[in-house]
Amino acid sequence: MGGLSKEDRLEMAWIVACGPTFAGRGDVVGYNDGIVDIEVSDEAWLQEMRALKSQLKVDLARISGVKVSELRFIVKK
């Protein structure tokens, strides 16, 4: 994954970290200095993802090789 941008690496890692069903409810839409923005399909999934935030942070960083200090969830409009 070395030739990919950090955001692309995080997008690929998101599917692995979450599994296909969970990952289908959110998308990595931005990355800046350790902060990953994830757009979530609705409020119900927002709550699910917030509950798993700590583990998702660790898994995304480990799988992508990108520094992840924060996950910021945004409900899709």
C-alpha cells in the first residue's frame, strides 16, 4: 500500500477493520493530521460506530499504517 495516499490506505483498511456489512454503512471521506472523517449512513449506525470507536481507531492505524489519533463521524445528509 506504499504508493497510495493516506486517505486511500484508510479507505481500504476501513473495510477490513469493520467487515463488509458495517463498512457499507460508513465511508472514509477525509484525513488530516491523524483525524479521520467518516460519513455514516444514519443516526442508528452513528451510535454503533461511536460504541466501537476506540477499537476502530486501533484497527485502522494498524491495518493502514497511518497515524490515527481521532475518528470524526458525520451523518450523511
